[in-house]
Amino acid sequence: MTKCRKCSQKCDLFLCNDCIDQLQEHLTEIAWLIGELEITLTRQDVLTTGSVGQSSEEPSPIRFDSEGNPNTLGDQARNTVTTWVRDLCETRGLAFEPVRVVSLDFIGPLPDERWRRLPQRYQPTAADAAEWLAEHVHAIAADPGAARCFKEMADLRAGALRMINRPDRHFAGPCPTIKAYSRTGKAIECGKFLYGATDERSITCPACKQPVDVQRNRQRAWREGDRLTERILLKRLKDIEEPVSERQLYRWLRQRKLAPVGWLHKGVFVEHYILRGDPRVFSLRAVRQLRAAELKAGRVGAEQAAPEPDHDEPEADHTAPKPEQTEREAYRRISRTYGQSEAIA
């Protein structure tokens, strides 16, 4: 038994189970973000004139980030993930193979849409490397440099998100345009997640090409739904002074107290899982209700007030309240530290 190199929780590897889960989440998102990053960098190649929707006709030979600085994030992403793949292959004796692929001459249907056929003269990409790392996250946790890997991937994820989401662009809600009606008469909306400038009054949905009133749609999204991705959800909760930490959100997911209401696939809200790396979408209302219930029970308050718990205590004491014995025993049956907390009454 040792301590996690990142959070000092008791564990068997160099990262605890919580940090392993977070690292896998980061790597899965990075695999998707790398593709989005290439799109963003391609668009950034055109110098803007300072007016919304206008640009110069001459592309710049230098790539710029969202703040106008020369950008090297794409190269940094490739170098970071490929370095860790090479390190694991050399130190752990692993062989790199792309995840969920079949040969080009494979006959038959693929298991699901996450699978693909390898093209001729296939060359591994940085996204393939990130997916491979996500599949071998426990090999990373067994490496003495696991904490450094966690920090590098967290920084890479944060940098990619800053690059993709311009600071002057804000979430404007899902597109409300009705495209059709179901057999039961329920309206089927476009659902494309929209973003607009701070002072922008109207935007055109890139999917259905219909104009949308930004302020009205933001108010509608606030009243009705609340379908927000994890990053936007945590920011929205912080803005309304009801903060929930990322760690607490993951804890609710593991305890099955919270579940995503859908996924964001290619910028469109879908109710079913399609592609690995698609950001999960949660209900703001459900999270607020869960937070209020746990706050009443004294759980979230302790989580927010003490983000760094006493690591000499078992995890069960920090995640579970201290009410009746039956509830404590029920929690221990699903806790990963069941063997450690058995002796504590």
C-alpha cells in the first residue's frame, strides 16, 4: 500500500482510482479535442479584420491562438501524447496498436460506429495515440511518472479547450428551430449548440441556417433545460454561486446518483452514445437538486470546504455522511476502499 502521487490517497499504484478515472477522462477528451483543434487552427489561419463575421482574404502563414499569439499547441499535443506512448512501449513492454480498428479487407459489419477500417498506408495520428493511452491508463498508473503524466494531460486538455472556445464567445443555448414532428406529435428541434459574442443579438445556426435571437434563446435554455456539457455545467454552477467541484461530479457519477441525459456529437445534442470522445451532457436542474439534497445532508458543504481531505483517513469517511449504520454499511458495499474501511466503525 502506497500513496497516490497526485492527491496522497492510499492506493496500490502511483495513482489512486479517482485519479485514474480522471486521467482516462482527460485522455478520452484529448482524443476528440485534437481533431477539433485542427479545425480551429485552420480557421485561425485567416486574419480577422476586427469585425464579427469578416476576415481578410489573405491567410496568415503563422497560426494564431484565440488571443492573437502565435500558436504551437497542435505540435505540443502531438509531442506530449506520442512521447508517453513511446515511453510506455519501451518501459512496460507494450506494443502500440490503434484502438477499435479492423483491416481494410475485413468482411462484415463493424461492432459499432466507434470502430473503423484502417486505410492503406495508415499512419498513426495524435488522436490514435491519445485513445491508446486511455486504453492503457493503468499502465500509466504503474509508472513512477504517473503524476507528471496526469499534469501534462490536464494542462493539454485545458489549453485545447481555451483554444477552441474563444474568450469572446459564450454559450447561447441549443438551436430551437423545429425541423419535424414525431409520430406522437412531439416537436423535433435542431438542437445544435450555439455560441455568440457578448454583444451579439442574433446568430445563424450553422446546421439549419435559421436565425436565432441570442438573448431570448439563452433565457429559454435557462428556463427549460438545462442541457449542458460538463465544462459549461460547472462554470454555470459557479456563476450562480452554487459551485460543484469536478471531483464531486465524478463521485456522483460513480455512485449512480447522476447520469448524463445525452451526448454532444459533432456539435448536436443526441440522446444515445455514438462516438467515443463525445462530451457528456447533463441536466442543470438535476445537478442543482442533487446538490441541494446533499447540502442539506451536509455532504457537499464538506466537499467544498475541504477539497483536500486528510489522506490518512479512508475514502469512505469523506464521501459518505455519518448517519445511521445501515446507510454506512450500504455505502461500504460499493466503496472501492471496502477492505480498508472494514475496521472503522
